[in-house]
Amino acid sequence: MPAIKATNSKNLTVSNCRFYGFKTDIELESVDGFLSENNQFSQDDPRIVLKNLSEEISKSGMDDCSKQRLSKEIIEVLSSKNTDKNKNKIIKSLKYIGQRAVDFFIQLSAAVVAGLIIRP
């Protein structure tokens, strides 16, 4: 069960929240304009979320080349200053893998916005 679940929403902002004890912190479906500010997540180490996302991609039915390409695109989007442009493309690709993969990517994106992951 997620701490926050939003569907079919626009311009959603989550600020100054602490998420502890939830399987998923934030679950978004068809949400445009998501912003996370000054939030604390139960998994303070985003490397865990990235590992979980990698595992979801790895066990998917995609061919190895597609898995590698998607993984590379995810890292590029997360390290880019303009993540919104390509974020929806990644989410569409991850939906074929499953909602857990989408949730992990959203958590990573939120971690970048919250400053838990510092871009190069």
C-alpha cells in the first residue's frame, strides 16, 4: 500500500512529508506536473530503489538489448537537469514491465528533486 496514491491528476505537489513503513512511498498514474519538495522517504538510500528498479527490468520479458537501452535512458533522464521532457517516455516503457517498475522510477525521480540524488 502506498503512502500517497494519485491518479488522473495535474500539477501535484507533495511538500514537507515523511514516508515510513510503506511498501511504496508515492504511486502515480496519469499524473502530469508532479513536484516533490523537502520530503523524507523510508528508504533514505536511493541506491536501494535503483537496485529494485534494476531487478524489475532484469526479470522482465524484454530482450537484453532493450533492457540495457532502457537502463541507460533511465540514468540519463535522472542525471539530466531537464527530466520532465523524457520522464513520460520512460514511464511508458516501464508500464510494459509493471507498475512496481514505474513506482520505483517515480521514487527515484522524487529523490532527485528532493536532493537525495545529486546530479553531476
